[in-house]
Amino acid sequence: MAQDLQFPRWLEQITATGGCAHPVHLSGSTTTLDGTTGEILHHYDTRDEPGERLSVRCRNRRATVCAPCSRLHAGDTFHLVRAGLLGGKNIPATVRNRPRLFATLTAPSFGSVHRAGEQCRPRRDGGICEHGRPRGCTTVHAPDAPVVGQPLCADCYDYPGHVLWHAHASKLWDRFVIDVRRRLASSAGLVQSHFAKHARLSFARVAEYQKRAAVHVHAVVRLDGPAGPDDEPPTWGTADRLIDAVRASARRVLVHTPYSPAVGELALRWGAQVDARPLHADGDGPDDDAVAAYVAKYVTKGASETGAGLDHRVTTWDDIELAPVSEHVRTLMRTCWRLGTLPECEPLHLRTWTHTLGYRGHILTKSRAYSTTYAALRAERAHHVGHTEIPDAITERNWRYVGSGHTPGAALIAAGIADDIAMNREVARDEREAPR
């Protein structure tokens, strides 16, 4: 390969992808014309490239699938969340002085599971469940012990409730946001339907799988004026009032599932553990950077990395049986597969989302006015490296997919490039943070 005359260009392509582990290969051309004269300003064709194709990033966010692309996605997420906290990326810096919270909403209990730390689940009565298993556990488990997060009794555990809660978690979040707005309006003496005329609630939230394979939601919540980040909130909009509304709404909102002969009708709620902490603007904002980094870290985690499912879809029952997961997670996957056959569960597409244990939402979602977008960040990066649009020009594109991935030898070279880029970034960061 190295003796090939086109090897240097091939190496440039791999470097341009950041050493992407599973690049997408495209064939085609781009022609840029002057919109007035029709003159060809620029023409690019992959027929001049090695293998007559162009390699681009796969853009997978999961570190377990493509570490280079996940690092880039984490960086974009960091700047997206940070802009909503401190300003930048067309968001005014005044947002750092708005009422802002970091809130965590948990899943409810579906049954007792083993815990790490002090004695797992001590019980004075030493009770036995109806299936003949102890209701308690006095062992002190290490945080990485395989038993942590597993049910004390799998037969007592509410697997259908767990799966259906996942399937409705996004709807539960939507109900929660609506109720927070209503409570803020009521606490200020406003008609609930008039809230949008006085204030605007913005957020960015990330879903995280816990040891028990249940999703928790971490969210940055900000209160603005009715026009969004460019508008100051009303005087009644305080962090304390926002905290009270978040806590009250988390306790109150629920979603009813359609009646099913198999599981009945369920009333799905958030868990009892709700955390809402104000983010203060004092100092240079290290707390804000820490929150942005925290959210970015969880966005790149795949389901398989947390032990709560798989990063790819399953298509057969055998896929579930052969999956490298705990028996607890396997039972959740089996439950998804079985419930997916019921007519009343058909709208939930549980078989499609078996690999995520029924959870159908995006890992990161945000309200429109919270901050910038991934698309804007990518466009800014493209502009930075010189891929700029020419005014009054017409661009004709003709592309098609021709493959993906690396050969074994190319994969080793790409991995080396990715390691070099990561090391250079670490060195540059250390130099920036070194005391002068």
C-alpha cells in the first residue's frame, strides 16, 4: 500500500476523517458555478481519488463504535451545552445571569436491586419473598461488582413496567416540561395559557442508563424572557421559584398506558429521587464547564458500555439469547420482544427498540431556543478549515454511497492517526492549562 503513488493522498483522506474507525465511502462530484455567468468556479470528482472514492466520517457518537468520531461529538456537545450556560455561538453572555438549574429526574423503582457501598439492603426481619428468596442483602458490594443493579428476586421484579416506562419516558418528559411552565405561571399569578407572553423555558437534557438498566434524565434548565436568550426574564422568574416548579412537577405528572390484558393499565411517573440545583454565575464559571463536560461525557456512552443493552438492533430471539449482557438486561430484552407482539403495544415499536430496552428517545435533546445546534457547529468547523460557500454561486452535487469501513491494514493506520490526534490535543490542552 505504501508503495502506491496515491498512498499520500489516501493518507490525507484518513487524516481528514480524524482516523475514523468506520468511514463512509462516497463516489461522485461537486461543481460550483457562477450564478450569473455560468462559469465553472470549482469542480471536484472522485475519479481522481484513490479507489475513485472519498472517505468521510461515520459521525457515530458512541465511543465503543468509533472513538475518534465520538470525541468530536463530545466536543460539539460540550460547546452546545456550554453556549446555553455562558453564551457564545450567537447566544448572548447575559444568559449566565438567568435562573439556571441542573436537574436530575430518576426512574421509579421496579423492584429491589443490589446496591454498592454500605450494606446492600439490610433488613431487620430477614424476610423472605413469595418466591422463597431473601428480601434483603447484608453484603457490602464493590461499585464494579457484577451483582450491583441486579434484582434481589427476578420473579418479583416488574419487567413489563420497566420496559413500558422506558417506552413512555420521552412523553413523560414532555408532560413534565408543560407542567413546569404551568406551575411557574400559577406561582406568578398568571393565567397558565399566558406563560409564553411573559417567559420562556429552555433546556438541554441527556439520558443516562443506571446500573439497574433504567434511564435517568439530567437536564440544564434556563428561564428567559418571552423572546428567548436575547430577552431578560420577568422579575418573578427566580431560581428558587424554578426549583419549586421542577420538584412539584416531577412529583405530579404521570402518563397512563393503554389497557392491556397482559399488564393492565399502568400509571407511569418519575422516581421519588429528584435533584434540582441552581447554577451560579459567580466567578469564571467552572461549575458551568463541569456541567457541560458531564453532559458531553454521557452522550458518547453506548448502551453496551454501560451494560444496559446493545449498540445495534436485534432482529431475532436468538440475537437476544446470544447477546453479551447480564441476565437482568437479557430479561428486559425478552420482555420487549414479547410485549412487541401485543396489538396494544404496536405503536411503541418495542421490537425495534429491544436493544435499548424499550427506550425510544434521543440521548440528547434540547429546546429550540436553548443554544446553537449540531448543524451550526459543523458548519462553523467546515468554515474554519476552508470549506466556505461562495456568494451568488450555484453548487451541483452528485453523490452515491459505495461502501464503508477499513481493510485490516488500513484500520491499523487509521487507529494510529486517531491516537496521534488525541495525543496532540492532550498536549495542547496541557500547555494551555499550564501556569504562566
